[in-house]
Amino acid sequence: MEEREVLIKLHQNVEMGLVGIESVKDKIKSNELLEEILKEKKQYDSIKHSLKPLCKKYHVKDEELKPMIQMESDMMVNMKMLIDKSDSHIAKMMMEGTNKGLIQLEELLNHYEGKDEKIVPIIKNLIEFEHRKLDDLKKYL
């Protein structure tokens, strides 16, 4: 994989995390879980900010990605929330999304063959963050 393709996938991963948080934050009942989710949002925002110079360098634009992700996330959350509206269920949904994201990130790390030395640390940082996020959400199950 080359830089542009990896950056698009990294950006999509971060954007999906942000959109997922936006889709559930108004449905959370527990202040503790809401604080946890908002803390995660800040971390995603920080990672997204760190991607901006590389996205600019490789011509990856925000607007290419967000509309489809938002629609998909909202539909998925609304369908799943019909069955169970508990905070435990929200934490489970967030963990499921995180696991999917981790799989994608590990694939990126294993298949990135580019030369930009700034990309691998971002992938690794995002993987570490996603693992911490899983651990932090476990207590809400």
C-alpha cells in the first residue's frame, strides 16, 4: 500500500470513531460513560489533527470521507438501539466498532510499504489508543 491509500484508511478509521461517538453520545445515560466517550473523542480529534499535514501532502480531503460514514453509523446505531438502549449495550457497540478498527489498522501496519517515516508511528499510536479504549470500555459492560 502506498501513502495516499494508507492515509485514506487511517482517516476513515478516525472518522468512524468520531462519527460513532457522535451517534451515541446523546443516548448515554451514565455521566461516567459519557465522560469516557468524550475523552476518547478528544483523542480522536488529536489524531485527526496529526494526520492533516500528511493528508495535505498526499492530497487526501476530509469531504471525500465523512458523509457516507455518518449515514452508515447513524443507521447502524439506530437499528441496534431499538433492541437495547442501555449504556452497557452502547459500550458493547463501541467495543465492536473498535475491534473492527483494530483489524483494519493491523492490516495497514502489515501492508504499508511506503517510505514516509511519519506514517507508521501514527498507525502504531492509533493501535495503542484503540487497545486502551477497549480496556476502558470493559467496565461498562
